[in-house]
Amino acid sequence: MSVLTIILAVLQALSGIAVTVVVLAQSGKSAGLSGAIAGGAETFMSKGKAKSLDAKLAKATKWFALAFALLTLILNLI
């Protein structure tokens, strides 16, 4: 294995771990009656903070997933 292949493989592993961590850090989407009852207790400010954090985590998920996919493609072509 060349040095470039090893570096790309390490970057791929790190991006895969990052995708996993970011996805697990996102809040779950409440569904059903229990989610409607629990959601009513939140204030407007806490909803705004959660949405901004969830939006940042969703954006990070997209970028890490893109990096993982590109590294996988590059490693496959090498």
C-alpha cells in the first residue's frame, strides 16, 4: 500500500466515525400522541435552540457523508 492510500483510508475511517457520532447526536423525531403531549411543554426559546442545533447537525451529517462517499470512490479507483 502506498502512503496516499493509507492516508485516504485513515481519513475515510475518521469520516465514517464522524458520520456515526453526528447522527447519534441528533434528536429523534417525536411521533404519535406521546410526542404531541411532550412537545406542548416546550417553550418557544427551547424549540429555537433545538432547531438551530439540529440544523447544524444535519448540515454536518451531509458534509461528513459526502466526504465519506468521495473517499470511498477515490479509494476504489486507486
